[in-house]
Amino acid sequence: MRLSRYFLPTLKENPAEAQIVSHRLMLRAGLVRQASAGIYSWLPLGFRVLKRIEQIVREEMDAAGCHEVLMPTIQSADLWIKSGRYNDYGKEMLRIRDRHDREMLYGPTNEELITEIFRSEVRSYRQLPRNLYHIQWKFRDEVRPRFGVMRGREFLMKDGYSFDVDFESARKSYDAMFVAYLKTFRRMGLTPIPMRADAGPIGGDLSHEFQIVAETGESAVFYDTDLVELIEQGELDADRLKSLYAATDDKHDPKTCPVPPERLGTARGIEVGHIFYFGTKYAEPLGATVTDADGNQVPIHGGSYGIGVSRLVGAIIEAGHDDAGIVWPESVAPFKVGLINLKADDPATTAAADGIYDRLRGSGVPVLYDDRDERAGAKFADMDLIGLPWQLTVGPRGLKGGVVELKRRAGGERNELSIDAALARLCG
Ligand code: 5CA
């Protein structure tokens, strides 16, 4: 992509309305713009990141045996009245009336609708277990939307739903999601800490939140530092990880906390995922039953599993930035390489940079090419701000000696290399 033709409105100054670093950087790096309170438009660079995060989530869900569907954003109130949640959700739910005066709503989550789909199609325990998910926009009329995409009113969520014939089988489905979540967040360069949690309005009695440690997190978190070490080492045994202590402030009690003070980590956390086992809470009111192995009609045991896809964009920035801007992990970066032409008005430099651009694209490497006629300082500042993992700088002085400069955004390490050597590094 040539920057001269791209839509990348960066800002030099910090926007006054942004209180936390990820929000500031998302506005400054031209990832999003606010449309109204808690509602954002995704500009090209931000949209690329959102899509990459979505794709990692999708791949890990598919690898865990889940099937992707797409349910609508607008739902009829009927099923919610049946489940009893139409009133429980209160003002957070955006309620709409259509032209026939029918009560509709913009979905804050989808337990009712997916249970209804199952109820209509599935009759026998032989058709279980199943796990369906979708990645769809949600609306919750939060009292205090804030911190940009972190607590929005409209936000993109992956919500998945498991269906099992009994508790034992449902627990296995739950643990499979527990592990898939660890893998998902690890692939984004994050260290997720699973914490036993309250189930809230979703209901049920087995629930974990996945929290990312960040100064600007909304809740205080307390955890056994051994747990974090195990996660960093790649441990994926759900029982082992669940046996170690981790709790948010509403569950943490210093009097009963089993972890000795020297092993108790305290920090603030951002909730990027939340999983719930809720048993037959929705199956019973909605009449979702199957015949079991003995021929009895039994209600389906369910679980629901959410990931804040749009929130993750902010959370990843909170976890990876420095004074100059964003530092994307390669797995979610909008482009792998930022190619800088230091002297766009010099034909020899431009010919060399154009050639490198063509070769990178020919090898399938996503590259953003700064071919603008701008000052070098402005180009470096913009490139640091948008945080692409590699910066490749082509200038007349280097070219005389047959070299270009390759800089790693994370850590800032620089190397002068021949064009071929630089391309070999980036195309590998
Ligand atoms: N039905 C369940 C699981 S599918 C559910 O809705 N769970 S949730 O309420 O915990 O939301 C799942 C995830 O969505 C949260 O962990 C969080 O990462 C994200 N999320 C929730 N509310 C918001 C919001 N207002 N803005 C951005 N992300 C949000």
C-alpha cells in the first residue's frame, strides 16, 4: 500500500477527550474515529487490525471444533420475554419498535436466539455435543462508555455457545474453551490470567474471566505469581491452572486468600474474555430438550463464551506501546513492514524503494510504503506512531554504500544491510 494514496489521518497532538494511552494512540494513529458516545468508525488501518484479531479468534475456535454461524444484530423481544431477561437487562438494552409496533432489540448477547435455533433442530443426545459461535456487533447502552473501544456501547464480540446432554460433558466443553482462550490470547502476544468470576446477568455457577494486566485496567486483580509463570511457559492443563489462585477485587478477600504475600501479585486488569457454564438456565424456559440414552427428555446443558474482539485492539496497545507510539505484535499488525523512502524527490532513491516495494509485495509481505514527499523526521515519527513491526529505510546516503536500514520497532534495534539481505529477513 502506498501511503500517498492511503487514508491514514494521523494526529500530532494528544486528543483532549482520551484519558488512557490506548485511546490516545488509536486516535492519533488514525485507527478509529468516534461517531457518537461509545460508537466508533473503523478507519483502514484500525480495520485491518480488527480483522486480524478476528481471524486469530476464528482459527482457534475452529481448531477447537466449533462452527461459525452469523446471527442477526436485531432480535425480536419474544424469546427474551420467555427467558425472563427482557426485564433483567434494564436500560443497558437498546429497545426498538418496528413499524408494526413489534418490540425488537439490538442484541447485547445471543443465548436466547442460539438456544431457539438448537431447540428447533436438535432432538437427540446423539447430535451433541455441539459448539456454535459468531463474531457480530453487539450493543449495550453502558452508563459510562469510556476509554475508547475498551468500554464502548457498540462493540464487536465473539460469542460462542456449547450444548451438552449433561453436566460432565458440559464441563469438558467448558474446559476446551478455557484452553482455546489461553491459546487465542497468547497468539496475540498477551498473557491472559484466568480468574474465577461471578456469572452476572448471564447466570450459572462456573465462570472465568480472562484478564490482561495493564495499569489502566478497570478492576484490581490478585493472583498467584506461579500461575502467571505457568501461563508464560505455555501450560495448557485447565485443571492445573484453575487450581491456582486468581481473583478480581469483588471476589478477593485478604483474610481467606490462600497465597502467601510474597507470591501474591496485585495489578489492574482488562477483561478480554469471559466464559460461563449456565446449565439449563435457558434450555428450561425455552423448552430446549433432547432424548438421552435412556429415552428420557432432558434439558440441554449450556455454556457461553465471549471474547471482546474490538476491546482487544485497545488491550493489545495497552500491553505494547512506548513513548513514540504503538508496538504491534507481528500476529496482529496491520502491515508487517513500513518501507520509508527518505528522499522521494531523488529518482535513484525512489527507483530503489519502488523496487523493494515490488519485491516485498511479490513475496506476499504486507507492506505500507511511505512514498510521500515529506521531511524524514515526520516519516519516522509517523512510522513509530503506527507501530509496524519492521521499518525499512531507503536513503541516498545508504544506497551509495549499497545498504538500507532495517529497524525492529520492538526494542529499536537497527541494522544496515544490503537490499537482498534485508529482503531475505523480511520475506522469511
Ligand atoms: N454472553 C456472554 C458470553 S458470550 C457475554 O456476553 N459475556 S460478557 O458480557 O462478559 O462479554 C464478553 C466480552 O465482551 C467481555 O469479556 C469483554 O471483553 C467484551 N465486552 C463486554 N462489554 C463490552 C463493552 N461495553 N465494550 C467493549 N467490549 C465489551
